[in-house]
Amino acid sequence: MSGDRDAQVEALVDLIRRADASGDHMSALRYCQDAVQLRPGDYSLLLWLGWLYFNCRHYRAAMECAQLVLRLDSSDAPSGYRLLVFAAAASGDWEAASQAFARLSGVSLDACSKVASEAIGAFLGYLNVQSQSGNHEAVIRAYRCLPSIVRQLKDRNRFVIDLMAAHACVMVGNNLMATEILTGQATELDEPTAFIDYLKPFSGITLITSLMPMRHEIQRLAVNSWRSYGALVLSINSGDEIELLRDIYPDVTFVSAPRDARREYGKPYVYMADMISALNHSDHEIVGVINSDIVLSSSNLPFLREIKHAARHCIVYGHRFDVDSIKEIATKPDEGELFVDGIDWFMFPRERADLLASQPFIFGCPWWDLWLPVLASINKLEICLANGKLAFHETHKQRWDPDIFSDFGQVVLREIATVGNRGLLGYGARLLADFAEACGSEVQFGLEPARFAGRLAEFIKALIQKGRLAINEV
């Protein structure tokens, strides 16, 4: 009977090895469970089962296997504690990992140091998952429990753990803890300012918007999100709006608009020319325009740094993702529908801002967002799409007037018609000029105005897509 059981176990062991080698961890796990049932006192099988649970991301089960191994055979404690540390680190139960290290240090300090070096990737992996999902509080809670032996490692991964924790602190407004983390690391860096660049990738960027005297909850979330990445925020408004907004947004610098469009459109919309001209007074080399209800949210800091780098010599833009509730993006970062019919934010070099200021369009009305990259192309400024999940917008009823959309479509044609030597234009602007010429009165007025404007908008969007560069989020 015993011989039959041993033969069954050996056959299962062979199946486990084959399945594990092929990456089929779930099958290997099932075979190992069967083997343990046949030989429940075999600590080596239990240890193997624990690692298979770990590979299948069943971290709690892996921890239970490790604890059972330690009870069955204390002669090979480092192997049991190694599994326990890895599983506890990956599960986020860093207190259990600390306790395992404390017990292992009583067995072998060398083994303790070795396990810490080997397991640091599991600690980092847990933080990365939480950070990518926007769960900054979980990152901070875990970091507070980081085992001291891991904290003492001189390892690049431990350096990244500190950065991620400090970033999480900044994102929730715990600047004191972030400063403590940065101060602790500053002596180990040749350039301590690298921390600031990492944590606030939009430091050195001025963003301008025009805040509305309404929808304050969304706008506060939006402004706070821009500032959390390090951007300086300006808002250009009429004088009477500034009086209503100043106390609600104390962290925003307000600029008084020299004119507004209330006579034409019944609301104090500001002109893009005035908005971009205001950016000339910024001390920052990079400036940008953003809609007031766009919340920026991304834990992919390298992607944000690429955007900043590109904006030194290009006009960088991005599309938003529409969500039912802005509050969902922290817990459901994969939610949202890409909106490609408009552009909600731009960044570009301040020294080229004057080239973009000469235009008749109005912020808050149709066409300004499509005209800006066309104007960049006219002035031979490269256009670059930031192709990633960064900008979020809570869906609401569209407030645009279709007549305004049609009217400004005609303005686009008039603007193109005034452009001089086409040989000096960028590629997209040359094609648009040809299109405008083809749209003489016998063409454009033969179409219903809104329909014609829609065709023109689609043509411009296609040109922008064809003639642009791209930064792709990895």
C-alpha cells in the first residue's frame, strides 16, 4: 500500500515539474495539492506547494504553507521564512514580513540579509500595484511597516520604494512625511533635486485655464491634481468672476482678462489670444493650456517626464477619458472612454507662445482646441500626442451651441485664407490651406453650415493625426 502511494507521489512530482516548467502554474498547483494529500507530513512538498501558491498569486495560502513548514521542520528554517517573507511582502502584510525577519535573525543573520536582498522585488511589486491603481493610502500604510532590514539595504529597488512612498505622500497631501523620506535619502544622492523631479514631474510648468464660477468640486479636484504634479496654475477671468473665485481657489494665481466675449455670446468667455499672451509672463520655460474640469491622474511618472521633455520643443497634447464619476478613477483606473473629438490640454515652450497667440478663437467655445495644433503647424512647431491615460473628465451635458460651432468653422476657413507663402507652412497646414481653397463659396454654402463645419472638423483632426509625433505610455 505504501509502495503504491509512493509511486503515485512520484508520478505527481513528475507532472508538477512538467506543468511548472511550461508555465502552467495552476495545473502544477493542483498536482501538488494531490501529492500533499498523499504525503501530508512531507515538508518539502508543502514548501513546493507554497511556492506554487505564490506563483498563482494566492499569497495568503502561501503564507499558511510557510508557517506549516516551520512547524513541521525547524531544521531548515531559512527556506520556510524565505517563502513567508516573499508571500507577506507580495500580499501587503508587511508586519508579518517583519515578524518573519525577526525570527530568522535569531537563526542566522546572514540568511536574514540574503532573504531581504532576494525579496525586495516582492515588496516593490506590491507597492507598484497599489500605486498604479491610485491607492496611495495603501502605499503609505505598507511603507510604514517596511521591515527595518529591507529599509537598510543599499539597493536600487529600495531607492525606488522610497520614491514611490514619497510620491504617494505628496498625492494625498502628506508633505511632511514626503519631506522626511526625501531628507533621509538626500545624503545618498549626488543631486537631491532628482527627488523633486521624480515626485513632481510637472514642476517648472505653468498651466493656464479659465475657471468657471460653478462646478467647484470638480474644478478643485482638477486644480489640486495639476498642482500635485508640480505645476503652477493660472486662471484668466473677467474682473467680476475673479471676485467670485479668488477665495475658493487660494492656490491659483488669477489674471484679469483685458476683454471678454459676453457681448457676442452672453458669457464672459476669454479669448485664446489673451490667455496665451498671459503665459509670456511666466518664469517657466514650459507653459500650457488646460480645460478647468480635467483631472490629471497617473502613477506612470516616467511617462509624465517624457511629456515635459517633449514640451521643450513641441506642442504636446492629449485626449481625455470620460468617466461617470471622477471619484472612481482612484479605485478603477482602467475605467473611462477615450474622447477623440476634442483636445483638452496642451503644453509647449514659452518662447514659442507668441506664435500661438495670434488667433480669434475663444476658450470655452468650439474650435480653439483644433485650431491650436493647426496654428503650430503653420509656424513649423512640431505636434506631439501624449498617447496614454492621464486626463479624466466627468461626463456632463454638452453646452455648446451648434450655431457657434458652424460660425467658428467659417472663421477657420478665413484664417487659413490669410496665410501667406504656403511653401513655408508645416505639412498639415499646407493640406488644410488647399482644402480651404477648394471650399469656395460655391462649395461651402452648398452644404448646411453645421454639416460643413463637421466635415471641416473631421478633416482637421485627420491632419493632426497624420502629421504628429507621439509619446506612447508603456
